[in-house]
Amino acid sequence: MASRRRIAAIAAALGALLTTTACGAASFGAPEAVPAGVETVIDHAVNDRAQTALEVPTSSPALTPDSTTDQFKAGWARAVARIQESKKGFRLKGFTYISTSSRISVTSWTTAGDTGRAHFTEATTLYLASATSGPSAVPTEYTANETATFKRTNHGWVLDSIVSDEGQHGQPMAEVDISS
């Protein structure tokens, strides 16, 4: 009987360790109410990312530096560099994106300690122009399921990463992942 309890205790400890190790953090609980400001931060990040695809951005960046972690900022710099390289190749073929709009919808919010995760759907529309035929009336549209990870700080939740839920092959645009 004592050995069964010991085995059960070891199994429980290993289960907790594997869950923490495999996921990188403790298991997340049941969905909760989305904290104020979280949806706005995600919306700003997604719209700012879409604006970087444009030849001439139509709006100023809305994401504030104090709403993101250093890890996010480093990932953002890498993503913008990839987008700029893609734009060069696209431009060489005579194409540019001239306008964009994005909408996000947070579907759930969960926390584990000082980490919060928002699952959301992004719907983005981009309008293309060709050097030979001008602006296209037919938009490029995509929808992506993504997860934004936040860290709790002294001044609230700050954005740490945005990652596609569909893996690298499910990403409609190369710049969907903003992570380390």
C-alpha cells in the first residue's frame, strides 16, 4: 500500500514536471475574462505588422514601447527585417501593397502565474498595385488563428510574443510570428 502511494506521488510529481517542462510554464487554467487593454495591444501589434508590408504606410505605429517586452521588441526587429526583404523582391517583380486593414477577435484568455495567453483570430486584407496595371480592386485576404503571450509587470500585462497556432506551414504571411 505504501509503495502504491509512493508510485502515485512520483507519477504526480513527474506529471507536473513534464507539463511544466513541455509547455515551458505551468499549465494554463480555464478561460477567464480578458483584462482591459489586452485586446487593444494585440490589435495595435497586428495592424502595425500589416502596415510594414505597405510600400508607404498609411498610419503611424500604434504599439507603444511600454506595452511590449524586450523579447517582443527583438522579435519585432527580426520580423520587420524579413518583411523589408520580401518587399524588395516583390517590388522587383513590379508589385507593391498599397493599403491594408486588420481585425482581431480574442477568443479566450488564460493565465498561469505571471503569464497570460490570448488566443485570437486575425483577419487581414491587403490591396495590391502593379507597376503595369495600377491598383487592383481584388484584395488579398487571410485569416489566421494566433496566440499572444503576455507577461504581468508592475504596470500591467505587456506583450511578449505572437505566434501562429497553425505552425509555420499554416502562416499566410511570413511575418505572423513575433517571437524569439
